[in-house]
Amino acid sequence: MFDSIIKDLHNGFVGIKILLNTNKTKDAEKALANAAKNLKELMGYADYSLFIVNYEKQLSEFIDVFIETSMAVSFASTYNLIDAYNNAVAADKTTQAEDLLQQVEHKIAFMKQAYANAVERGQSRTSAFIDFEKDLSYLLKYLEDSKRKDLIQQMCNNFDKAMNFTETQQQFFYHRRTPNTQLNTNTLDEQMHL
């Protein structure tokens, strides 16, 4: 029974790495959720004496691999969300862009909390977190660049709308003024002839 769960976990982690390497982040997230379920099931057996003797070391290793894989999936997923945010901004879909930005910020908060927990437990030098600060700084720079592009896009859109409004307003008032101007000119001409 333990062996089949362990085999599923091992295959799941290998599969997740392949999915990440082929940029199939959504599938990697699903596989990670399945691995979490298998890991939880395996941890449920941790109190059995047979398990402790034969599998405790493997369980500890699987937990470490799970955390490392979870962080890798989180980073990949966040980069994909930022790309989707960029696409929504470019397509002028502001509501979608705002929703995506909230998802990005939620994922970043999750990763920061996971790192803070690792630091608290003295695990910040494990393979899951050894490069976390550097990786997070790259991710945050990418996000800031995206936000800057969004701001520029919004400014351009607002300027374009303002120009179109001014142009439309000028055309509207030009057409409205023409009869009034002629009326005023006619009235002045009539007054001068009297």
C-alpha cells in the first residue's frame, strides 16, 4: 500500500518537472494538487510503526521535494499570470487585467509567507528556498515593468480619448457655431444698414 503511494508521488514529481519544462503550468498545478493529496495520504500512515521503520526518511524527502516543486510551480504560474495581465492590458481589458493583478499579488503573498515560514523553521537554505530572494526579486521586477507598461498604456489611452473628445467637441461646436455666427453677422449687417 505504501509502495504504490510512494510510486505515485515519485512519478507525480517527475511529471510536474516535465510539465514545467514544457510550459504547461496549468497541468503542473493540477498534478501538484494530486501530489498534495497523495502526500497527505502518506502522512496519514506516519504513526504506524511499520511505516516509521521503513518509510520515515522517504516521507521527509517527499515533503522537501513537495515544497521545492510547489515553489517552482508557484513561480511559473505567477509569471504566466503576469503575461496574461500584459495581454489584457494590451487588449484594453481593464477588468480582466485588474483580476489578474490580484491573482498575481495573492500568489506573491503566498510565496513570501512560505519563505517566512521556512526562515522561521530554519529551512531557508534548503533547495526550495536557496535562491528564493534572487528569484523573487526577478519576479517583482518583471511585475513592476508590467505595471509600468500598464500605466503608460493607460496614459496613452486617456490621451487618445481626450484627443478624440476634443476633436469631437470641436466638430460639434463648429457645426453649432456656424449658424449662430451667421445669425450674429446678419444681425450686425442689418443694424448697420438701419
